Amino acid sequence: MAAWEETRVSSASDESLKTTPLHAWHASHGARLVPFAGWEMPVQYAGLVEEHLACRTAAALFDVSHMGRLDFVGGDVETWLDGLVTRRVVGMADGAVRYSLVCDESGGVLDDVLIYRLPTEDGRGQFSLVVNASNRDKLVAWFQRHGADGSRVGLLDRTWETAMIAVQGPLALQVVSEWLGWDPSSLRYYTAVRGDSPVGSLLVGRTGYTGEDGVELVVNRASAERVWTELLALGESRGVKAAGLGARDTLRLEAGMPLYGHELNEQQSAADAGLDFAIQLKDREFVGSTALRAARSAGSGQRRVGLSLAGKRPAREGCSIVVEDRVVGIVTSGSPSPTLGHPIAMGYIESSLATIGLEVEVDIRGSRHGAQIVELPFYRRPGK
Amino acid sequence: MDPQQMLFAETHEWVAIEEQGDSKVATIGVSQFAVEQLDGVVYVELPRVGEQVAAGASFGEVESVKAVSNLYCPVDGEVVEVNESLKDSPALMSDDPYGQGWVAKVKLSSDAALGKLLDKAAYDKQCGESQ
């Protein structure tokens, strides 16, 4: 039973791992803690499936404080950042949030990020990026090399002094509204605002990584546990639960959202990822734009697709996708879907075969299982 | 079946030995402790009837939402029966790990591997230490 062995090794606290301000709460509330991107993080509390379903039917709280939070300031910051990310940031309104990729010269993906345009007291405004924990050091160095060393703009890493809590699910806005004392549902999807709360000023963004409505809160490190426990106490009787990285992964997979290190990496061109909405090439030059323009006009070799499997056996990362006995692609994420009740997967397949409805086979450790290419996302919340 | 009468592998499989004429048949399953850690079994890849198996070798797989885990055969011998009901109802393994959730029966070719298995008390101690 290998999965258990892995757990046993990782449950011993490793002092070299970073911890979030909620670590003590996780440890004292039954979390199974595992190393993740240099942090010791809760993978689950009572159970992954129960936490997953709580998010779909009520709401779930996720500690996402491990994600990097970087502020960029300076008079030139808008033009500067526009030269480094795939999404246009020039002209973003205060409070706007955009999903973007950061690419290298060859169009490989260095990270996928959320970009926030936020007002500042001096009126000049700033940009904040939320980046993957596993890529934070790499991105900081990369941005510094490209002028965020003070020569063009200043970079402030806020990861340590803040915590980030995602509240996701059909009851998320209601619970957060009761706690805040004001209603964040006036925020449009993918916008953010600084506002008052029982712990003082915080950032509320109507964003998430689960396919549900909800918010992500950025609070001072010292307030994190109070925010977490008060939100949980408000929602507990309505089924709101703390959820770990395990449920976060199955939720984002159902929502068809890519995960860095699986669907996105430096080797795979961003042009293949099915994220064209986030790659804006018209009248723009940014690092990677030349390569991405070439890939788009030539038609890239591969395409990210969703797979729905016929049986009960889940495909996992690394399984081959086979058509007529020929390997035509590879699975990058796969899991049983707790919401749908059958296995789902994402992967890359030759673009000429990336057709909705195509029947393929997936090779799961030596045996072939039927699967079909289906539209992403696998799950769409009611009314969306 | 009574877990107090079973033997356990360090890798969390249980074994119940039954005398059948001159030979011994081991019924094999996965411990309660391990299925709780797995948090919901969604698929079991069973060994094949007639397959020769060696103690310590992988002879099946258990899939949970989170991960796939190998099933290691705790004894030497030949697979004589598998629990076909796990194909349609993998949750039996979580719901009744020491009864309806059994995995396979293996006719022993030798007793040699039995000496390496733990009794319930020793196995519980191992699980307690790794908590």
C-alpha cells in the first residue's frame, strides 16, 4: 500500500519546510500534512471526497497562503509588466484581476498567475501578482533580471507578511458577507477591492480555483487564524468545511483548470494549452510573443483536452493516450471525479485528433481503457 | 472473519490461513487502518486466478481518489480465487475490509513467508507508531 508509506514519511514534521500562519490550526484539527512546493500543507482533514462535496454544495475554506504574493510598484510599472506577461495589462482598471501566463522566449510557460491592478495612495497604482508556490523563487529572480531590481520597477514580496484564504462554494459569498459586514457580491467576477473587516483592512478578490463562486482574501499574517476560525464558525452549521490541497486538486480538475507542473511547464508551448483567451498577441510584444505568434500561425503540434473514462479505473499523470494502437498523447492529470462519479483526466493530444467526441484509449499501467474526448470544463456550476 | 486471528504485512495487507485437506489457503485483504488512510476506494485491480505469486511482489492495485497503491502479496503460492464483487463494488473494501472486502485467496506453496508477518497486536503497534 504505497500511498500509505508516502504519508508516513511525510507526516513527520520536516523543519526545512515553510509553514503558513494557519499551520498550527491544521495540525490541531486532524490535517494530514505533506510537503508541497517547499511548504508543509494540509492535503486533507477528515476526507478528500467530503471536503470536495462540501465545496460543491455549501462552501469550503482553503489555506492558500503558500502561494506567492508579489507587489510591483513604480511609475513605469504598467508598460514594464505588459512586456513580460501574455495578457494585456495596459489599461486595466483599478480593481481588475486577470489570469495570465508568464512565458520564456521560446513560449514555454514559466508560471500561470493572477494579475491584480490596485489603487495606491499616491494615485499611481500598482500591480500585484499571485504566483504558484513552486515557481515563486524562479519568478522573483526572473522579474529582477528583467528590471524589477529597482532599475525600472520595485518588487515587494508580501508572501511572508500576509496569508491568503480562499472561500469557495454556493454559500461562500453569504458567509463572507456576514463576517465582513458588507456584501462582496457587488464585486464582479475577477475583480478585487480593499475593504474593512473585523480584523481591519484586507483584500477581497472574487476569484478562485474550484469552479465555484467565491472569494480569495489576503489578510495580515497575524489575523489569519482569527479570520479562518471566525469564517468556519459562521458556516459550520451550514456545512462549510476546511478543505485541503487534495480537494483543491480534484475541484480544479473538474473545473478544467490547468495546474502548473502538470498541464503547464517550460517545455510545453503556451500555444498548446487551450488558454488563448490569456494570450493576447495583437499589437503587443512581450517575452515569448514571437514564438507564440509563430506557433499560432503554423498550428501547434498538440492540444490540451479533457477525457472522460468509461470504466471505474482512473487514468493518472503519465498514462499514454492511444488511437488505433498508436500513442498520440499523454495524460497530465487524472482522478475519479467526486461530483460526476466517474474518472476524468486532462492531457495533451496531437492537435489533428483533438476533436470533441473522439473515442480513444488510455493505457493505465499496461491495460487499455476506453475514453472519450469531452468539452472542458467537466463541471459547470448551476446557472453558469 | 476475526482480525484478532489474522496475520498482517508491514505493507498493510491481512492474511487469514485456512487448512484445506493437505494444503493451506490464505485469504488476503487490506487492513482497516489502510483503507481509512485511503479515504474511499474507487477501483481494485485484482490478481488473476491461476497466477503464481511471490511474497512481497505486487499482485494488484487499489485506487482511491487521491492515489494508486500497490497491493503486495504477503505469501507465496497460486491465486485460486479473487473477489469478483470488488469489480462492481470497490467500496466493499472500505466498508467491510475484514469480510466482504477481501481481495484474493492464495494456495500456499510454502509457509516460509508467514514467519515475517505480524500478529494483530504487533501490527497495531506499527500503525500507532507511524501515526
